[in-house]
Amino acid sequence: MLGAFSAAIDVVFNTLDAIKAHRHGDQGLMGAKATLAGGSLFIFAGSIVNAVGYTEAAAAGTEVSAGVLGGIAAGSVILVAGIVIVVVGFVLVTAFSTSPWQKFVRHTCFGDEPAKSGFESWSGGDFSEWTETKEGLTKQLQVLTAMLCAFKVSGTFKMSGHGADAESVGITFGAIPPKSKLELKFEIEYEGGTTYRPFYVVDLETREVAFYGGAKDLTDFQPYPLEKGKRLHSLVVSADRPAGLGQARIEKSSCSVRIRYAPGTNANTAATGTIPIKDPVEYQLYDGSENLQDVSSLDAGGEAE
């Protein structure tokens, strides 16, 4: 029965994956996941038939009827068929799984599925908007910029102690567009009910920092390389604390990160935009347990509305 239970779970999850692939415009992957779900369904049915047959055989002792033996044989055939279908499904999943770059090209005006409905977190909306109009081509160029200039957000190990780095975030950059500014919005909840939302804007060319949301300064600012004039590879930023909080314990903290490039220029051109092009990267710094896994800007941006 454990096999039947496991197969039932696989049916549910592969069906959900097939629905998700359909929403993202991945018809090949949708078919592969549906094949896996179908194979798992066969395995589930075969396991149930076999379990019933073996139970009846055990109850009958040495006088097992031909019908019971036939049921066990039928269950075994269904089980084997399910295993074969699952193997085929795994082969299809491998064949139809595509990288973000493959999906990008496929949905552009140069691909084989231009402007076909679907979306990804990095697509800035539905692929159906990627038409050969001025607006559609601008969107495609903005997405391409965001992909070429993708960055990663991570927690840091600057200090020791459980949750001690909950005010610090690290950014690892890819290519950086001209006139780029890094926006960092922290939300920090301290014991006692105080919530602090400092907002910092870092000019990635001059390395100057602007402060908003009550922020007065940065506890730490570590660019690499240190020399101004060189392209930044990484940056560690530690938020300041409101006056009077002292060493109050942090109960929960997060930071949203976005790069805004060429601000103030014509918003209708591809020369300006944000990375990600829709919603910022939301990184959970501390929620009662350490969470220090990197998050890429390609994995952020929200779903299509």
C-alpha cells in the first residue's frame, strides 16, 4: 500500500506541474508531466489491485481460486505498464525541460512560438505581449537586459550568533547597465513590536548612498572591489537601527532589492527600466531560522496579472 500512496502523491504533484507548465506556455513539458501523472495513476491502480489480490490469497490459504490469481496477474500487468509510462515520462521531461534563455528565444519574434500565451517570473508579464509592435519589442529588450544583468541576493556571515546578520544583505552583480541605482528596502521587526523600514538607494557608478524611510546611515557598506571607478562585483549593506533600540532582538526581517537603470529618461524606450522588470527580489533575511540561500533576480518578478 505504500507504493499506492506514493503513486497517488506523484499523480497529484505531476498534474499540478502539468497545469503550471501549461500556464507558462510549455506545452511539451506539460505533455511530459501529464505522461508522468498517467503512469503514476497506472502504478496506483496496479498496486491497489495487487494489494486486494494478495489479501484475498492470504485469507484463502492453500485454496486460492483462479479468479484471485488472475486478479493478481492483471494488477502486475497494470503495474508494469505504469512503470514503463513513468520511464517514458521522465525521458520526455528531460527532453522538454528548457532554460530561461531557451524560453526567451522561443517566445521572441525570432522564435518558433512568438507572442504565444504563457509567462515566467522574469518575463515581466504574459509572453502574448511580446509582439512585433514598438511596445512589444521594448518589453523584449527590457527582459533581455534584465537577464543579461541578473544579480543574486544572499544573507551574510559578517557577525556570529543566531539571527545576528538579520540587518545585512549581500548582492553579487552580473553586468551593470549605465546610470544604475540599487534600491534596498528593509523591513525589520524588533522585539517589543517596533517595525523599521529603512530604504537605501546606492548609485552604482559613484557609490553614493541616499537615505529614506527614517534611515540615517549604514552600519556597514562593503563594496568589492574597493577602488572607485571599477565595476562592482559585490556589495554588502547593513541597515542602521532606530535610536533607542540598542541591542533589541530582531524577530523577523526581509529586504527587497531592485536595480533601476537610466532613471529619468524616456520610460517608453528600452534604455530605461528595472531589474527584475516587474516586482523586486524579496529576500527573507531572518524569520526565526537562518535562511542564507542565494536568490537570483531571474527567479523574482512575480507572475502575470
